[in-house]
Amino acid sequence: MADIKGTQLIHEYLRHNKKFPHVFCSGCGHGIVLGSLIRSIHGLGLSKDDVCIVAGIGCSGRLAAYVDFNTVHTCHGRALTFATGIKMAKPGMHVIVVMGDGDSMAIGGNHLIHAARRNIGVTALILNNNIYGMTGGQCSPTTPAGANTQTTPMGQMEQSFDCVELCTAAGANFVARGSVFHVKRLDSMIMEGIKNPGFGVVEIMTPCFTQYGRKNGFKSPVEMFHALKKNVVKRERFDEIPEADRGEKVPSGIFVQKDTPGLEEKFYEMAARCQGGK
Amino acid sequence: MFRGSFVSRDREAYGKFTPNPDQVMSAKSKGKSIVTIFPDWCKGCGICAAFCPVKVMELNDQGKAVVVREEECINCGFCELHCPDFAIMVQPKVDSEIPAGSKSAHVNAAPNGSVESEKSIKEKG
Amino acid sequence: MARPKKKKNKEIFALGNEAVVEGALLAGCDFYAGYPITPSSEIMEIMAQRLPRIPNGSFVQMEDEIGGLGAVIGASLAGRKALTATSGPGFSLMQEHIGYGCITETPLVIVNVMRGGPSTGLPTSPAQGDVQQARWGTHGDHSIIVLSASNVQECLEMTIEAFNLAEKYRTPVILLIDEITAHTREKITIPNEAEFEVFNRTLPTMPPEWYKPYEETVRGVPPMPAIGSGYRFHVTGLTHDVNGFPTSRPDEVRELNERLFRKIDQFLHDVQIVEEIDTEDAEVAVIAYGTVARSAELAVKQARDLGVKAGLLKLKTLFPYPRKATEKLMYRAKTIIVPEMNMGQISREVKRVNNGQVSVRTINKVDGQIITPAEILKVLTRV
């Protein structure tokens, strides 16, 4: 497989008995994330058997079925709990959790902060499209203030979550934010996240034209990609921009990178001590 | 190796891990690539056509992407990385393998995922 | 000439909750995840002590019961024998994942130490109010195995049985005990390895590329490899086809749902465990389970002493409901008494089996107190 590149490489990792093209809408960024994830896993040289993709419910949940790894499609918001069990049971497995923004921060918010606090060695990809896509365009915890959705027809009144700050505060070992426009940066972030011990979070800004863009002034998916290109800036550059000019810009990059050992490493070390001392 | 600022780490990662290092932006090789689009997989989002720096692709009247100026392709890899449907393939041109008349044939079938079948599609061309 | 020394069984003085742990470890349990809740917490506490000391054992305390059962399912998919224990409110939280366990056919054991309800209820008092919830708590039509234990020795035995049934039929198994049994300390005998059987899930023997995760088999139970063992398959809570991928085709949906029932229903003789005490000639019979069965056992003995032809059918399997054993009892008995610490959850099942030939009387108590032998004896002698 060494000489295969680009799309051919991705085709190698897709499940041949699944129906393609995949279920995502035209212009959805989830497919790009899928490609990025496959390239990252290939780049790290991981065996297909050693990778377990755990996904929640929603558009992002459908992502798992398409790739030829060990895949688990779980209940809404609970992907991290299943991943915790798999990682504790098989510490050698690379467990990657794919969640949406509502999945991870609304119904699964408790599991997200506790997985970060517990520092379990899984990598969470949070596909943030600011909306509940599959459910039909209701507002999510990351829907920006003022946005028009099915459940906020007069505009969102609540504050939105900042996933990076939430996970940083909860104590995650690795926190990064990327976007589906800056794919190569995303590739390297996902690779870093998988390699880093302990709990890693990569928030991925991905556009949802069908449910979010159409209602909020975007004319095509391409326009949403232009917005990503303009608004997602490297965090070093973001810091230089005066606060008044930041507007809709969001910083991207790696925000936290610690090498605290994950819970499973600590547990098995303790277990070895217990068994040795008996 | 991965300590230090984000920028340096980023750059290091490019050389080491990017699976297709010859397709980074700097490796410009105009006219040396074949761009294949699988129309069965293309959903016509238009990202490739909008962002291609040399406008190799266009959307046809069915809303699907088609290759119109393949000779202009600088092999930057943008379309391949950003196609959400894995419907674009950029390959280096190898004259002996690809008969001249087969270019149009690439457009006819969706991949079965395996390399063998893609080759056979070309050969049938 | 030295006589071969007979290996004496180990005897310990243990709580019901401790017996559950002993049983689980004997059955090969090597994973526990959960959230502490009265009156089941001892199970978790002792597991935290014991699991790191056995090879490959792992333990994790989760943020809630949802997470607890989620981690248990994950570990079971990864090839472990996993246990979680909880009580009323936690059991309610787990219902979503019980359904997931049913449709993905994941073997796991949930111990529910029943306490008074509804809601927070009576955290330190016994009840049997979760019986129908254990059967029907999660949404959707599904099959499930529910067991119960009436004393500390049975806690150990039924936990082993729960693991065996879970592994054999690839299904969640719920063991219902109540606060009294869980917190009773008495002498129990730990069985020797030769005295009980441990069943492990069937592993696939075909090459990975031929493996279909949810294919029909003779027993109706497809083989189950662990995640990471070379068989890469998709597990989903959506209704799936034999390959494990989501489907909504009516024929495939029907096939899956019917198989989920059939795999247990065609082995009812194996799943339904009951104990019959003096039932051969019983004219008045008691059907009881859990701690109440213990009261009933004494009441039946006392009634016999008084000349009443009484008998007891002790249910160790609650669901699938032991219909045949109940019917057998009804051939002879004219009255059946169902004492329960609820307003009538198993008596409903008994009445469903009864086609009008016997009178079913219930003793219901929901004051957080156990039903005493005297209360049952009073009804036994009156009929």
C-alpha cells in the first residue's frame, strides 16, 4: 500500500460492501474529515485491526460505517463511554471517537468533560457544524448567537460553547482546532492527537450548508468554504489581530499538548504493581 | 521531535507524515498529471471548481464536475484533499501506461475501491 | 496408607453483594464499570479491590450509570466479560444502553439491587418494584433474560448463571436482588472449579473476510469476535442486516427482530430456572422470588406442619417467564399465592398463564418492609 496516494489511498480504506457515494449532503465537510482521518491513520502506519472508530449519533455517526476499521456506532452522546470501555479493555487499541457538536457537548457534555478529566487515552474528533444536521436543523450548543435555526426561528438567544476552552478547562491532554478547508493542518493535528497519550480533542469546523448555511445567508457550500478560509486563522495570527477586528474569526492550531499518561496506562501500571506484590 | 511551537511542528509534520509529499503546493509540475473524476460519486458541490487555482474543473449542465483544462493542472492536490466524496483522483502522467484515447474513459465509472479495478477501467478505455 | 485428602470447599461469611463479586470472578468477569449507588455500592467497592489483582482485570468508575453501562458494552465488544451493578435510579438511566446491548447482541450482566421507589424512594429499604422495568424498561420490542436470587448463596450461583446465559445467548442479563439479600451476611460455600461450568462466547472460526457478524446460525446466536482480533466489523444500534450495516428493508428488519426473540425462545428449558419445593402434591402453592421466596419457604414448611398441602415455586428466572413450571403447578393446585414487595408485577404474569382454573391471590407490600413468613402463612392457612 506504500505507493498508493491521495484518493486511491482513501479508497483502500473504505468498506467495499458499503454503498457509495456516502450519505452526506453535497458540500458537507464530513467526507473531508473522513479522508483526513484515513490519511492520518495511514501516515502513522497503524494497522487496520488496531484502530477502533467509535461514533455517536447524527451525521458524524454515519462516518464510522464507511471505513474498514473496527467500528462502533453507539447511542446519542454516549460514544465516549463506549470508547472508555474499549480502551480500558484493550489498551493497545487506538480508539478514535467521532462526534458531532450536539452529540459531544449537549447530550454527551457530561461524558466529554469527564473523559477529559479522567484523561482516558482516546482521541475525540468533534465535527462542529453548529447545527443538528441529521435531526433537521435545530440549534445546537455551538450555534452562534443570532443564528436562525428550526428551533430558534427568531435567532439564537443563548451563548454558544467554545469547545476548545471547555476541553482545556476540563483537563484534556491534547486540544486542537482545525477546519475542513485547511486539510493539511487538520491531517497533522489528527496525527498529533492520535500519537499524544491521554485524552485528545480535535474540534473540526465543518460547514453544514443544507441545514445551517441556507438559513443563514450562504448561497452555496462554496461560500461556506470561503468563510472558513477567511475566518479560521492560525492562533498565532489570531493573537496579533486587535480584539475589535476579530469579528467572526476563530483561532486554529494546537492549544494544549501535555504528555501526562492516560488512565489506562496508569491503571495497568497499578495493576502490575498489585499483581507483582501479591 | 514534536516539541516547540505549532508552526515548526506543522512544517516538520509535512515532510514526515504527509502521505503524498510530492503533491504539496510547492511541487509544481504543470501538465504532468491526469485528473480523473468519478461522476457516480460526485455530488456537484463545486468546491473543486471554485478553489482550483488554475480552473481545471468546471461544473457541467448536470451539476457534476468535469475536467476541462487538464493540461493546466499543477498537481497542487487541493481538489483531491477537499473532495468530500472522494470522487477526484490526480495521478502522475505515465505515457507508456495511458493510451492517448483513454482520457475520456476515466469519467465513465465509479471506483470499486480497489486499485486493480481502477486499472482495468483504464485498460478497457 | 494415606487417604487422599478431600478438598474442602472454601466457606466464607459474606454479604449478598460480596457473593455477587465472588460469583462474577468465578465466572471469569474481568471488567467492571459503574457508578456507586446505595444499596449496590459494595459490589463496586470490592471490585475496585479485586480486579487490579487478577490478570487483565480492569475497573473504571464512570461519571454516571449511563457511562457505566456504556463502558461495560464497550469492554464486552472488546472481548471482556463485563459487569455493572446499580439500583433503581441508576437502572432507569441505563435503559437506553440495555436496548443497545439487546440489538447489538452484546453479552453483559447488570446487577440491580432493588430499593424502594419510585424515584429516589427508599434508598436503604427493599422492594421488588423493578421487575417489569427489567423486562420492558428499554424502548422497543426486545427479548432479555432476567434472573433473581433469594439468598446469599444464590447471589453467587445466579451471578455465575447470569454470565453463562449472557455469553451463551449474546444478550444482556439482568440479575435482580433486593436490598435485604444484598445486605444480609451469611455463610456461603465457594464452589470448586469442577462444580460449576463456565461458558464463553462462541468465537468465529471462519477467515475474517467470510465473517458476517449477524448471520443466522443453528442456535440463532452468531459467533462474536472481540474488537481487534482481526475481524473488522461494524456494530450499530440501528437495525442492521447480516453484515452489520444499517438497513430498513422490511425482510431484513423482520429477520433480525425475529431472530433476537427466537435465539432465547427456542432454549426456554435452558434459560428458565426454577426451584420446586413440595410442589408434587401441593394444593395451595406459593410463587415467589427474591427475599420473599425465603419467607415463603419457611411459611410453606410451617403450613405443612399444620397439615396444609402447601408448595413453593421459587422463580430464579423471572423473564422469559417460566410458563411451563407455572402450568405444571396449576394442574394440581387450586390456589396460587403470589407474595411480592410491589403492587403485583409477577402476579400479572401468573394471571396470564392461568386460564381460569385456579384462583390467584396476591400479597402486596410496598412499605419498605419485607413480607414475613407469618404474613404468607396466614394466607396459606386461610385458603
